[in-house]
Amino acid sequence: MATSTFSSIGDLASSVGTVTVDGAGSSWTASNTLSVGLLGSGTLNIIGGGSVSNGGTSIGSSPGGTGIV
């Protein structure tokens, strides 16, 4: 189980990030916005019964950003 306030995957230009939440009982809770691919490239994999919850989600929201969930 992971918790955070503001979380970002692939936040900065030219950055690349991947997060995988895998397995029953595996979870990630972001109390505010979870950004996937803001200015860079971000991938969020939720597999095998994993779960992610957050206060809001931004996926590939800026020019040059690419987000995959």
C-alpha cells in the first residue's frame, strides 16, 4: 500500500516514468491529483487486482505530454 498527496509520473519534459500496481491487496492512494504524462511520458499499469484511487486525474494534459493508463 502506498499513499501520497500529489503524485506524478512523467512530469518533466523528456522524462519517462512507469508505475505498476499489481496484485490483490496492492493499492496506491493519492489524496490530490495523480498526473500521468504531464510534460513527459507516463504509464500507469493497474493489473492483477491492484487498485488506484485519487482526488483527481490528469492524463497527457499538456502539449508534449503522453499518458497511458
